[in-house]
Amino acid sequence: MQRIRFPLLLLLGSTLAAGNVLGDTLLVDAVAADASVARPAGGMTMDQVLQQYGEPQQRIGPVGEPPITRWVYGDTIVYFEDRQVIHSVIAHKK
């Protein structure tokens, strides 16, 4: 019985390890693609974003305290606190 367990455990372990490698590769590819897209930098004002990127397709907010506003530019979402960029991200594609 133990002769069968070891090969099965070895096979299971190698399968799990291979799955982790593939997952890491996909994450690295997504991060590399994300870095190649020009998007507003943190600290930019709403006026600066408008000058550089034009009118957003959609404006959402402000919501909460401090007020957080979102602007949508295609696949890019820009988050503002008051009137300054705090983060910009590439929207997740389903």
C-alpha cells in the first residue's frame, strides 16, 4: 500500500507546483501589460488629467469621506481624492 502512496503523492505535488508556476506567469504577463499603458500619475490634478487625457467616458462620484471620484477612460480607471489622482488602474477584463 505504501508503494502506491509515494508515487501518488509525488504526482500530486508536482501537479500543484506546475499550477503555481502557470499562475505566476499569467500574473507577470498581466503586470507587464499594465505597465505599458500610459495612465495618469498619482498627484496629478483633475485639470491636468483633463488637459493630458481629455474628457473621460464616464465620471462616477464623489462618494464617501474624503470624497473619492472615479473617471473612466476605456480600460483605465482613475481614482481621485478631492481633486488629486490617488491611483489609476487598468480594468480587469472578464
